[in-house]
Amino acid sequence: MASALTEKLSRLVKELRGQARITESNVQDMLREVRMALLEADVALPVVRDFIARVKDKALGQEVVGSLTPGQALVGIIHRELAATMGAGVADLNLAVQPPAVILMAGLQGAGKTTTTAKLAKWLIERRKKKVLTVSTDVYRPAAIEQLKTVTRQAGAEWFASTPQQSPLDIARAALDHARRHYFDVLLVDTAGRLAIDEAMMREIQALHAELKPAETLFVVDAMQGQDAVNTARAFKEALPLTGIVLTKLDGDSRGGAALSVRAITGAPIKFAGVSEKIDGLELFDAERHAGRVLGMGDIVALVEQVTAGVDLQQAQKLAAKVKSGGFDLEDFLEQIRQMKKMGGLSSLLDKLPTQLAAKAGEADLSRAEKDIRRKEGIICAMTPEERRHPEIIKASRKRRIAAGAGVQVQEVNRLLKEFEQMQAMMKKMKGGGLMKMMKRLGG
Ligand code: GDP
């Protein structure tokens, strides 16, 4: 099972961290465990053998460098080899064809095809500046067609209408024709999925593939599926020339094995990872980072990047200067709240932390905290610029007006003002230097 792999590896990592020396025997012990864990995750035996051989080779030949302890060096080797097994670097989409480039989405029902189709549409529009059309060939579930329409709108892409009365092939032809005539760069084709692998479904998607000649045939698979993901992957690989994999629901508990096994079985690179239900919850898959996740070390790299990308350093310096001069006002308070939101909210940051830490923080507390941030923003937005700069002028009647404007109780306005005062006092104590130190620490 995927989660078993993660658990075992993190336990090994912990044990190895204390080891003083890499010896033939502790390498053997450790590799036996890794081998079992991989087999349990249903990774094909030749892949496991190959993996173990590579790690062993490197571990025994390893010079122990610098400040690294041997245990850490070994973990480093496993980390790199895990990453290599899942694919080197980041695999992008191949869109270098005569437009429209067709992307065919394959996978079981519930894997996340429709959601991913819309996420990908948004990604292509925003990151690749493409003109994107989506279409659903799921004539068995009218609700699926409607769902694609809704999420396509959210993505800001265009949707090509289809009905359950048409055949999937007719829909595909008509959509392709429309895409050509209206100069779309990309046509995303969402297909029907069944709850289990089914011959009729496979024949249908093969026919679609033959008709559309897609630039990309993406296999969408739920990372939470564990063992089943492997069987599904095998069936789709046999039916279609897959060019890439999208691993969805990586925000769930089971983060490890599916990536390894699906990649190993299909031979196709994992191109994207679904990391939330939201329309922007799609990332280019980064094997290096994911290997870290499998090892249970948490996605520290991502966390650091997110923090440094989200926090505008100039803004931070300005803030520090203001604090120093005692001019920290509600305007700045609002700015801080917005920075927080820019970083993708608390729970998205939490996802990147090692699981043990994340579990401690607790999901429920977080969503409450996020709601709280939004309410605070609402309250400050209901103030006039004058009030934000001089919160001391906010007396009873102003409070009532602000509360009404933000749709909250007066008590909440009071609470915010009090919190602001406390923060102001605290920041005065830090005298800017502390704040910069805090930011630096976050930024690595
Ligand atoms: P389809 O039947 O393959 O088209 O699957 P859907 O796109 O309808 O997705 C099935 C469910 O999985 C929906 O509730 C989605 O919101 C959810 N889902 C899809 N991708 C992700 C993801 O990356 N993370 C999470 N948490 N949920 C996802």
C-alpha cells in the first residue's frame, strides 16, 4: 500500500539518521525493507530490483562528505533514486503540433478527469497563453457534460456543447472541426469513465484516439487508489499509447507509492499533480519533490518557494521601516492579511509540511483560521482610509457603520481593533529587526 511505503520509509529514515557508519550489513537490512515496501506498493518486480541495485551500488561506493552523517547520505541516495524512478526533472506538455493540439483525458470515473480537464484549461490559459476549448464525450452521464460546462466557465475557457444523443465520435469530430475553424490552440477532450475497467469503454477511447490523433493522451489516476491504481494503469497502458500521467488527490493521505508504481508500469512520465479540489489545484509534477514527500520529509522546498514567492520582500522591508518608526497602521495590517492569502492560505502551506507536523496543527483549526482571516479583511475593507491610518478615531458610531458594512457584529470589530493594538505593541518591541529575521528564517 502506498501509505505503508511512506510509513516504512520514514521510519527507516529516522533510524538511519542515527547511524554512524554505512556498512554492508545495515545497507542490506535497509534495502530488504525498502524492497518489501515497494513490492507491497505493487511496483513491478524488475523495477524494484533495479531500484535496489542502484541504491546499493551508490551506497557502498559512497564517500561520506562534509557535515552529512552517513545515515543522511544514504537517505539522500534513496531520495535521488526514488526521484529518478519517478522520472527526471519536470515533464512538460508537448504542444508543438499543428494547432489545435488535442489532449485526450483517460481514466476511471471518479479519478478526477473532469476536474483536471478544467484545471488544465486554466493552466494552459494562464501559463501558456493558449486559447482553450473543452468538450465532453461522456454521453452516458448528462450530469458529467454539465459538470464540464460549469468548471470550464470557472477556468475561463470555452466549452463545446454536446448531448447524450450524439455518439462520442461525432462529438469529437464536431469539436475538432470547431476548434480548427475558430483557431483554438488546444482542445481538451474529457471522456467517459466507468467504475471499473470495462472493454466497451476501452474500445470507445481507442476509437477516439484514432480519430483525434491527440498530441497528448493523459492518464488521470487517483493517488488514493493504492493497489488498484496499478491495475488500472496497466489496463490503460495496454489500450492506449499514453504520453503522460496526472496523479490527482495528492493532497490526500496517501502520497507515495502510486506515483512510483504508475510511472513504472506505464513508462509514461507523470506530468501533473492534482493538489486540491479547487480549479487552481494543479501543479507540474516534480519527481524530486515528490521523492521527498514519499520519504516523509515533507515538501520543504515547495514551502520555502511558496513563502518567498508570496511575500514581497520590498513590502516586508517597508513594513519593517514603518514598525521601527511606530507607523504601523491598519492599512499595513490589511497588507499582511493579503500577503497571507497570496501564499495560498494556511492549509495550502500546511500541506507542504511534514505529515507529523501537519497532523498536529489539525485541519479543523485551519479552516476556521482561514475564515477568520477573510472576515478580518472584510472589516478593514469597510473602513475609510482615514480610519485605517488612525484607528484611534474609530468610536462607537463608526464601529456600528463598519460592522454593518462588513456584515458582522460590533463585537467583532472590537476584537479586531484589540488584536491590532496587541500586534502593534508586539511589533514595536520587535523593532523591525525581528520581523526581518522572521522573514529570512521563512525564506530559508
Ligand atoms: P471524473 O469522474 O474522473 O471526471 O472525476 P471528477 O473530476 O468528477 O472528480 C471526482 C472527485 O474528485 C470530485 O469530487 C473532485 O472534486 C475530486 N478531485 C479531483 N481532483 C482532485 C484533487 O487533486 N484533490 C482533491 N482533494 N480532490 C480532487
